[in-house]
Amino acid sequence: MEQNQLTLKALPGTSLSSGQLKLYAFTSQEEPVGCVELYDYDPVNRRAAVGIVVSNEYRHRGYGQAMLAALTQFCKANTSLHQVYADIAAVNETSIHIFQKAGYLLCATMHDWVIRADHYVDTLRYQLILER
């Protein structure tokens, strides 16, 4: 699975200036594989949070990694963002692996941050600086 096989498309008329931007990911055959979202946009500090969803039938096939690579390229070419970050539940090993492989670095741990079922779990913040 090569990253150039994915295209990210926003809905017409949408932009990051509204505070969030959802980008839908498509294969070269125009099959939808999921979406990535930039949200919690901070124009002063030029950063945004990243969320990613891969459709069930495309999981564990490299598409999450390709979506993050395409998002990085999109951000560098189409935004003035300095950095993006993701908050990931510490129990979500798959997402942690995908973000680490994409070059995101662990920068913080928030203890007992989110509740899962009947107990709290830590959340890990991963950060990617887009420009130096």
C-alpha cells in the first residue's frame, strides 16, 4: 500500500478556518476508506488536533498510515499549521503504533483522562511538528 494511492477530499465550501476540517480518504479506484479530521484549530498558535477513522474493511492493511502521510502532505501544502497532535487512549495500541510510525512523538500523558466502561484510562498526546 503506497501513500500516493490515497486522495483526501474535503466537502466543497469547507475550510479549517471554521475550527475543524474533515477530509475523506479515497483509493485510486475512488473507494472510500475512512476520514481524517483536523479539529480544535488554534489559529494563533497554528496547531490542530488530528482524529482518524478507518472503515472496518480497510483496517490492518496500511491505510491508517497512508491517511496520516496524506494528511501531513495536505497540511504542509494547504495550511499554515506549525504542528498537529493526537490524543490517544493508552489502551489503543493500534492507533499508538500508527501515529508513532507516522513520526508523531509522545509529548505528554494525561492520567485517568477518559472513562472506558467503568474505569478511567490514561490518554497519551502525540505531536508532529510540520515545519522547523
